[in-house]
Amino acid sequence: MNNKGLARPVTRKKTKASPKSRAEPTTKRKTSAIKTKATKSTADQELVVVGVGASAGGLEALRALILHLPPLDNVACVIAQHLDPKHRRVLGELLARDTALEVAEVKHNDRVRPKTIFITPYDRHIAIANDRFKLSKPTTSFGPKPSVDYFFSSLANEKGDKAVGIILSGTGSDGAHGIRAIKAEGGVTIVQDLKTAKYSGMPQAAIDTGLVDLILPPDKMGSALPSIVAVPKLGRK
């Protein structure tokens, strides 16, 4: 009887292994939490695309903007400037002098990449789909080329609240419809201060929509971008 009684502690020792098996779900929960945090961090770094529309008088404004544009890890800048055929290759050369960021002319189906300033080529409309550029030749001889409205509408559809639309100096009203599209998807809209614009047509048309978040001189826009990018869904009303 005593020997049988002494055997009982051995049985208890075997059952002590069970807490280890119970600890396994805790380890899994911790791993799951780490994965969740990593996923959130990746989402926070989703590519933000800053679209810039400009026309007459836009070169001076662009240079002031680019000069103060910081090299943000998750931001790409795309310029849709109404170009004179005589100056079709000059824009990129001039802007490259004012920044350490890469300046590149857009090629069809190129991937949008951060820390780069992209320039829309002459006589082409530009759009973005699946983080790639889509260029198309205008089907009519009239109207602005590239169309800022067309580009901004594409940008709004593709990036949603990760889209930033900037309107600089220019005649006409191109970009106003695009401003509406960006705001409808929760993006951020910025317009050049009329006092600093050589031609106020495009900035004024954008302001008249009542959907502009910030009105700034071009040299203040670049320094405003870090805080805009850092605040999720800043453009949502």
C-alpha cells in the first residue's frame, strides 16, 4: 500500500507539463500582436503622391516650391505643367538645379517611386493606375495639355486620402474640377496665394470651389508637407 502511495507524486510530475502547453497560445498572441504592429507601420508608410498643376507663370512658382521640398521617404511629386513646345526640355533641367531629389520625365508604365520629382512630357495627358503612370496622346487640338483636371481626378481615384493636389500660377480654370475630385476622396488641396501668383486664373478657380485646405506662397508649401503627410486623413471634412 505504501509503495502505491509513493507512486502518486510521479503521476503529478507528468501533469505539471500541461502549463507549458497552455503557455503556447500566449506566445502566439504576442507574435500576432507584433505582426499587427508591423502591418500598421507599413500602412502608415503608404506612398503619398503630390500632384502639382501649373501653367503660365508656373515656372517661378515651381522653382520656389521645389527648392523647399523635403526628401520624404514616402512621398512622390508629379508635375503637370502646361508646356510651351519651345521649352519642352527646359523644365526638368531648371528644376534639377534647385533640388537634391531625383528629377525624371515620366515614361509610360513607369512605377511611381518616392523621393522623386516626375515631370509630365509635352503633349501628353497623365494618369496613375496601380501606382504606375499612364500616358496618353490628346485626342483634340484644343484644351490644356496635360490636363490638370484629368490628372487630379485619376490621382484622387488611385490614392484617396493619400493624394495631395497643388495648384500654382496659370490662366484659365484647369485644376478646379480636379480639386473637387481630390476633396471628395479625402485628399488634401493646396493653392498658391494670389498675391504671389503671376497669373491668378487657375488659383482663383480652385479657391472658388470652396474646397481648398491651405492657401500658401510656393516657398511655404514644401515645409508644410511633412505635417500633412504625418496626419492621417487630414483632408477629411
